[in-house]
Amino acid sequence: PLTKEIHETLAAYKISGAQHGTSGNNSDRLRRIARETRTTKANVATALQMISWGVKVNEYGNAFVDEKGELIKMAGRGVSEEMWAEMLQYGRSKNLKAGDYKKLNLPFENKFLALPADIRERMCAGVEEFVFELLTQVFNARDTAPLAIEAICRAGSYDLGAKVKRIEDPAAWTEAKIKERTKLLHTDKGPGGHFDD
């Protein structure tokens, strides 16, 4: 409801929204967001990361964990078993919980890139399968490629430019006037805490 309200308020600007925290939301909720808002981008990085490693996830992108709270790696999927063992050892040495394993991408990136081609291919295949399902079954993108190609050809570029002409007076948006407006904002951000996930 809040996303819908924000998008309706900004409708005159013809902007599109990005849905953060997509991983973990069920498909029906994501379909509703796509249907009722101007959301055109979904951030699913954590889910795709887990899938590329071969971690078992549900249809929402949530990783499965075992009785010890450790991520469940599917044999023959994602990274090699040797690489997975190294990742687990590293994670344990840093006292990482399952939800913090997403931090392993940076220290392991070069090792992932050095994996044999067939392993890298299966890492990509898992991501491709998940994204295809998300795009076609949830975000209504099936059979839209010709529309995208037509728009790109018409524009002569992948950058289609602004969707709307300027509607605000730049004189009303000077640094001084923006600072004045910020004083009117309600800034209660809710309870404090660690919300990385």
C-alpha cells in the first residue's frame, strides 16, 4: 500500500520504482506489486548469489538451512564441492551466520572466476532459470522482447531518454529552497537496529 501510494503521488513524473527486498517475498505478493505499482526493477541479488553457489532456495529465493543453521548446498549445482568447502571454512573462521554468507562474494570473486568453465556455466544456468521464472511468471515480461527491441531501434540507443519533459521550475529547487523544505519533513525512521538483511 505505501509503495502504491508513493508511486501514485509521483505519477506525473512518469518514474519507475525498484522493489528492494524482493528475495523472500512470495510470488503472489510480487505479482500484486507489479500490477498495482510502477515497479519495473526487482533487487534479488542475495537470492541470485545463493543460487549461483548452488544453495537450495525456495520459490521466493529464501535459502534453506540445515538443523545446525548452515546453508544447504545442492550436489552438482553451483560452485564445486571443493570451493563450497573452502567457503564454509572461511565463513566459520569469520563467525558468519548463514544470513551473512552474502559477504563472501568479494573475497571469493576471483576464485569463482577461476573455476572451470563447466562449473561457471552451471552457476549461470541456475541464475538464468530463476530469473526467467521471475520475469515471465511474476513480472509479466513474457513475449516483451520485440517491444524492447522496437523501442531501442526507435531511440537509436539502449538509453531511451526521459519519459517526461521538465514540469518543475528549477528556480523553486535551489539549494537554499531545498534546505528550507527539508525542515518540513517528518524524519521518524522507526526503531533503531541492525537491518542489513
